[in-house]
Amino acid sequence: MTTRTIKASEFKAKCLQLMDEVNASGETLTVTKNGKPVVEVRPVVRKRRSLLGLHKGLGETRGDIISPVLEDDWEAFR
């Protein structure tokens, strides 16, 4: 990631525009006051959700899933 430096007075005048730019580009913006870094503005990094458990609760279990299956129990064999 790249870092850009900007004076506090310029940041104050263009705050909303600069926030949009930081969000779009992903770069960090360092705001300085009297030539010294005061604050950094960077985009929020959202943690991606895991695919594990994505469909939890959407399935349904019917009947006995523990006992062995006999050929007579399958509808396809009828």
C-alpha cells in the first residue's frame, strides 16, 4: 500500500473527496500539521466471512441417518 501526505488545511478543505479517494484506491493518507504527521486516514478492511457454515440451518434431516440402509428402504428400488 502506498502512503500520501497532505497538510491539515488541505485535508480540511477536501475532506469528503479525500475520504472517497482513500476508499477507492486503498492507499493510506497521512495528514500533517506544521510538517509533523498527526493522523492517518486509511480504508476500513472488512474481514471476509468464512464459507464454512454459510448454509447452516437451511437443510433438513429426515428419518434415521445412523442405521444401515436396506435396499427395501429406498423408494428408487420400488
